[in-house]
Amino acid sequence: MRDAPDDCDVLVIGGGPAGSSMATLLAQAGRRVLLVEKDHHPRFHIGESLLPANVPLFERLGVREQVERIGMPKWGIELVSPQHRHHTFVEFSEAWNPSLAMAWHVRRADFDRILFQRAEAAGARVREGCRVSRVEFDEAGADVHLCDEDAGAARCVRARYVVDASGRDTLLAHQLELKVKSREHNSAALFGHYRGARRLAGRLEGNISIFWFAHGWFWFIPLADGTTSVGAVCWPHYLKARDKPLPEFFADTVALAPELAARLQGAELIDERVYATGNYSYAARRCCGERFVMLGDAFAFVDPVFSSGVYLAMASAFAALPVVQATLDGGPAAAASPRRRFEAHMLKGPREFSWFIVRMTNPAMRALFMRPRNLLRTKAAVLGLLAGDIFGRTPLWPSLRLFKGLYYLTSALMAPRAWEAWRKRRTLIRDLGPTNGENVMVLSR
């Protein structure tokens, strides 16, 4: 059935950070917006660490104070390598733009609910427990087929424009056969939450800690409620070799990083629950059409080592706003130029982070990260990128190019080790099929 009261200017699929931000911006602009979310808030999501570049977006949406109330202040990063006796600490205030000095770690269930409720307060109509089954486009807009899973009823809504923020469901990328698995970021992850983990002291307590180990790297994210998120990102080959229940396998994996194991000594794995996911990086061949855009994870997802997911998702909503507005006001032809700018924006974020991600486990990159030097502001530039300062006017690109040159020089100086690490990575990221085991879920970051 067509549900005429729900017909709208823009239908937004997905009530995560990208979709809720987009719905808020459009509602503030006076558009008739319908935001549909398949689940009910609050709902569990991984991806708790935010970037400093998120903070100005929170301010523009009017949610900074709410996010601050639920967050653990994050001033910097701790890096721990088994090949080095020291720990390295860097702070975002050392970045090129020192105004982007901090962010927070958040429980995503609470954070996502704040953004979703903000969209409703701004004037967007919201529907939870409502799944989109398919979208049928025509020259004037789209028929969007919905299933109200609570009531078990199906209906069709007419929209002039569709925003796909469906996250890792990648609804339109699947429907339009645009989704392509990444050959460079084929990783697997195990993660859980602990009570009683030993944290850093004082101002450093909220640092995100990165621990390298033989099969990849760990994150250690302290949350404001006293729990700590711990996860291992590793080669699919390693996870596929699991021959015991996930909690036991995860404990064995933690033991491979002695510094991390010491911090978890005596800590309790909450509900003895460990999650696993595999082969999770991808991108769509395009991010928009005449009557739609894809935001955040609905377009692309890369390895979460630099916690870029939530920021890229929210930033994509701000970047897409001119495209949607121009289409609604003047039709697809009027939006040709904004679409080109949006496409460039969507490609830039994953591209800039990816160069570092694919090299993160190489000994040359580890050496540079563990002994950072600010030669011609290279350290400030790298920290600027890690803070998310990549879409503005901060002139960090010449220094980033110099850092890349230093990486290649360092690789040449340790050529046997660097080549062996690269060869091993190329072998171990091969696609080995679905993850073996229970509690398999989709990561959203």
C-alpha cells in the first residue's frame, strides 16, 4: 500500500551517525524528511572512538554538550610495539591545527540515540523497526518499499530523493550491484568489553592504545562507564584457523600481546561475550546518482585502525547536503557540479587513510610511528590526518608527502624486513570465505 502521509522530499535509510546527521541538516533546511531505522534505539554497535574533527560537526548539529556528558575524554594515542622497549605517546594538540585537540570515546548505543533524537527534534519524521526492502527510481524520484517489522505490514512511500545511510547493509550498493570487496583491507576482527582493565593514569586515561602483535594489532578503548573495549584486527588466515570457542580463542590472542595481557590481568570479560567478523572492507563503484547519495559505510568501509568511520560518515552528510538541496530545487541537471564535488569528497577520505592503513603492520611504518620526529612538520601533519583534519584548508599535504618519502627511505634501509612483512601481508589477507564460528556480526565504524 502507498502511505501518502509518509511521502516526503527526502527519505533517509538508516539512523546511524550519517543518516541522523543528514536528516537533521535537511529538516533544519525546511525539507520534509522521513528517517527510517531497521532497529530500535538504543542498539549495540562497535566503533566507540571519535576523532577531534567530529567536534565541530557536533557543534553545528547542536549536540556537543550531550556527547560530552556520555564520553570519555580522548587527548591522544598510545603506541605499543613488541619490537620496542618504550611506549610512544602523542597528543592531538601537537597536530598542525591545535584547535582540534581532543575528542571522546562513547558507547555507540547512547551516541547514536543522541543523534537520532536530534533529527526528530529538528523536525524529521522518524520510524524505528522499519526496514527498506527495495527502492525503485524514476525521473521524478523513487518508490521506497518499507516493511514495518513490528506490525508486520508493508507499504510504499514516495520520495523525491533517497539518502542511503544503511551502513554495512549497503542497501543501494547491493541493489545496484556496485559493491566491491577491498583487496587491500581484507581483515578480520575479534572484540569484547571488559570490567576492571588497568588504564593509564590521569589525563592519559582516555588515550586510545594501539598494540601491535604477530597477527595484526589490538585496540584498547576506555569508556566513561568504567568498561573497556578491546579488539584484535588480524589476518583472515589467523581467524580462520580457530579451533575453539571464541572467548577462549580471544584469550589466547590477547596472550600474544604481553603488554595488553598485563592490563587485562584480573579483568572480567562482560557476559563472556566475544564477537567476530571477517572480510569487512569494501567500496561501491560510485557514491551517487541523479536521485540518490550513499553516505558513510553505505559507500565504503576500511580497516578501523585510525577510528575514522564515524567522522567520515558524519562528514559525508555535510558534504552531501548541497547535492540534495540542488536536486530538490532545480532537478538533477542543477546538481551536476555539487555531485562532482561530493564524489571527490567521498573518495578523498578513504584514500588518505588507506595509504597509512595498508602499511600499518610494516616494520618501516612502525619504526616511524614509535620514534616520531617533526622534521619539516611531518609529525604535525600525520597527527592532523589522524585527527581527521583532511577536508579543510590546513596546509598539511606537503609535509604528508615528505612523511611518505621518509617511509619509502626507511623501507629501503630495512629492505629485507620490509619486503618480508609486505609479502606476508599479501599472503595472509587472501579471502578465505566466511568467518568460522558463533556470534558472527557486522562491524559498523
